[in-house]
Amino acid sequence: MKSVFVTVGTTSFDELIESITTTEAIQALKNLGYEHLVLQVGRGSVLPAPESFPHVKLEAFRFKDSIAEDIKQADLVISHAGAGSCLEVLGAGKPLLVVVNDKLMNNHQLELARKLHTDSHLLYCTCSTLTETLRTMDLSVLLPFVPGQPKLFADFLDRTLGVPRK
């Protein structure tokens, strides 16, 4: 059973949870072969009841110590555009659709999503375009994200600053 994991991180992003649980969005997911929807709703006030969605297996929770297993089990992750969430999902090698919260002021999330999209690591949209994005998305265009190598940078700094090697 193909699975989608939706995460809002530690914040409240009710609009994303409401948007992904509309009849149209769920139908778009079903048309793509997804039958299991796991929602991490954070501090939000929206906590959908699984029995309200007879055409898809739905699970919802607020927080866990780690969502690494949920990410690992997912065939697609839909996430808010927080840097930590994006990097965790991309580091796990999972296809990622980022939903930017366009209600935030000084929207740094859009900058991050746009850059990672330009580099073909993820797709992004807003809540108002989520269903249409689900209907038209092509995950095959996504390229793997190769995490940085901080040790190389640290070694470079050590050499540049003349720090003796251990």
C-alpha cells in the first residue's frame, strides 16, 4: 500500500492539514496510487478523525520523539518548508513536496523551497495550489540530494588557519 506522510513539524499549519484532507486532494492521491495517509499535525487545532475518510487509511498524531520511521516508510512526503524537515526528508532519499506557508511574514520558507526546487530536489506549492500540484506532479524529475561534507570544510579551515593536524 503506497503511503504519504504529511508533516508540519513543531508548528501549527492547520491550512496544510485542511488542504490535504479535502475530498479533491485525497482523490488526487488515490489517482496516484496512494492509499495510506499519515498526518503529523503538530500544535494545530485540526486533528482529522480516521473514520471520516473511508476511502483512504488515515492516521494522525501530534508529536513523536522522532519522525524518521514515518519518513522511511513513506513513498511520498508532503512537508511544511522548514529547513530541518526538508533536509531530513531529502537526506532520507524520499520524494518531497513542500507546501509553503504563504501567510508567514518575511517568507524565508519560499526562498529555501525555490532554491531546492531549482536544483530539482523537491517540488513545492502553496495550500491553494496543493490539489492541482498533486494532480500534475512528476516525481521522476527529482534528483537525489547529496548532503554536504562538513569534515571537508573543517579540514579546509584548519589548513587555512594553520591549525596543527591531530
